[in-house]
Amino acid sequence: VTAPGGEARFVALGTNIVVIVAEDAPHGLLAVARSTVERETAAFDAACSRFRDDSELMGLRHAAGRPTVVSDLLFEALEVALRAAALTDGRVDPTIGGPLAALGYDRDFTFVPTREAGRSAPVTVTPAPGWEHVRLDATDRTVTVPPGVQLDLGATAKARCADRAASAAHLATDQGVLVNMGGDIAVCGPPPPGGWSVQLSDDHAADVHGDAPSVAIRDGGLATSGTSVRRWARRDEPLHHLIDPTTGAPAAEVWRTATVAAGSCVDANIASTAAIILGAAAPGWLGDRDLPARLVRPDGSILTIGSWPEDAGLRAAGVEH
Amino acid sequence: MSQSTARDRRLRDRGLDRVSSGTRWLAAAGVMAVGAFSAAFALPQLLEKAQAKTDPPTSVPATSAPDDFPAPVAADPSPSTTVGGLSAPSQPPVTSRHRSRAVTGAS
């Protein structure tokens, strides 16, 4: 029996998943919301994982450049990934799978060798082949990936899954629902009084504590990208997972963390990822798109963009400095 | 006797005044029928077209939902704005004074 309201936690898609329903939600609805979200994450993992040999995405490697019929879900995820690439002029590019693997990130990050184990392996940097080479045909639901191109949907698939899961859980429970997938947050349905309060952090696994800066959102999504997690080293060269597709190397660390609010979680994550890769150009790029954002420099100082609340930034500076 | 009265008498003598009267009745009935048709069909269509011009366009989802999954529903009835292809929230985040139940951060 599930207590009224509350939250459920589990691990999926290689990260921590949290499902929250309104505190006054009737008995049992949290369990319904959780099972709905679990179903979505399981489907995305089977379709989009880069770390499962049996995933549909990995199956495309054997297609040798031939058009391949894919499931509705993978087709949708690929559409979202190519849309992200188009909207960011290629800064968020799904063809970075090869460059990531060349840097050593070729398995679930839990098993990526860190400094000592990877010392002897050379660092290989190769630019991404380019998202324009991936072809989708909606009429027969086929995808064509050139031979040798490895796709990585990490920048968009998890966030898209959060959007779908929040919508589905709201539909199943008729309650306001928040779904947090490793810091990618989607909300759907009526928010609690004052909105959904979300703590801002460099790491999504940080503990909740009262002094940390927090913002409240009422709809859409919130996402954070950063260079302070998923780091490893090769030959003493520090690396992180946010790759600049034009070089194939980790993006310059102009910003330690970028948090963006948007009309959906996937749009927030597209923008936060692009902000890290854009570096110094990120404030103008975000401002041109009316996206409220909070950028944290490596020294902990904070820049807020657009309608992001200024006082949250000031509080964060007090905590982080 | 006026000119119109003489013409009326000639028409009455030829039995044409009844035809003329009937024609007038038919014409009047026709005008009423057209009016009723307009009220019933044409006018609502015109109003609908006029309304469509004033309503904001609804967004069409860029992606299709898989057959075996429920279609995503709108997160909020208030529309978000889209600039440069990315959707902004309908309401910007505000500083929260409540206890947070979620953490956003890199993963």
C-alpha cells in the first residue's frame, strides 16, 4: 500500500529516476504513476540505449547503410535528435557516438575506466560525421545511417522520455506529476500551490537541503547540463562527456553548469547542452530564444539569463562561493 | 385617374394582377428562404472563418506517438511561446520558498 502523495525512486536509463505526485493525491496513485514511468523508461532503454547490444539503436550498426524500418519509439527519438541538431546548428549532434567512444566513453559510465585504468590508452579525437547524413523517411518509418556512424541519443532521449512519462503518468492518475530523470525534470498536470520546487545543483544526486537555491516551475521542463560529472581521464588528460561535434573533443569549460527552463524537458535539455558547447556565446543564444537560464562559471559565479529569478542566483552565489 | 391606376385596371382586366401578386409572394418567400438558409448554414460558416482568423494557431506535434503508448497530453492549457524553434515556459521559474522535492543537476 502506498501512502498518499509522496515520491517513488528507482534506477533506469543509467541514472536515478524520481516520480512525485501531489501530496494530497489519493492512496495508490503514486504506484500507478511509478509503474507508468517504469514502462516508459524500459521502452526507451530497449529502443535507444547505446550500451545494450540488444537495443534497437545498436542494431542499426548492422544495417551497413541500408534503410532500416524501426519502431515508432526509436523513430520518434531520432526525429527529436535531428530536430535538436537543426535547432542548434549542429551543436547538439546525435552522430557523436563515435567520438565519444574514441575518448573512452564506450560503455555505461559506471564501467568507464577512470584515471589509472585508462592511463595507457591513447586519446583519439575525431569530429562527428554530422547529423545531416542521417536520413529519416516517415512514409515507411525507415532510418538510414551511413556505415561507421555511431549514434548517441543521450542529449535528447532521456529528456524526451521524461516528457512522455510525465504526460502518461498524469493521464493515468489525473494528478499533477513531476518526473525527474537524472536532473532532467518534466512536470504535467496541476502543480502544487506555489509550483514544483526544484533545488539547483551541479550534480543531480546532491542531497536536498534547505539552504540550497531553489526555483519553482509550473509547467514544461527544467534541465541541467554540466561538466562536473561523468569525468574521466586518459593519459592524465581530463575529459568530460559534453563533446563539441566540430572537434570531437570535450567542450571548453566556460560554464561548469547550465540550467534552462523551457516549454518541455527536451527543449530545456537541448538548450542546456547547447549552452555548454557554445561557451561564451551561450548568453546571447539563450537570450535570443527567450529561454530563462542560469549559468555557473567554473569559479562558482553565476549569470542569469532572461526571466530567470535574480535572487535565486544571489542565494546560489552565497552557497557556492 | 393617375397613370398607375390605369395600368392596374388594365392588368386586372387581363387577370395579370393575381400573377403579379403571386410573383411578389413567391419572391418574398424566396428572400425569406435565402435568409433562413444563411442564418442556418452560411452565417455560422462565415463566423467560424472569422473566428479562425483571430484564434492563435494550434501547434502540431513534430513527432508521432508509438502505437502502444498513450499519446502525450498538454502539460498546461496555457501555451508556451516558441522562439527559434525551442519552446519557452508559459511562466518563467520563480524563486521558491518551499521545501524542494526534486534536484536538477548534471548526470
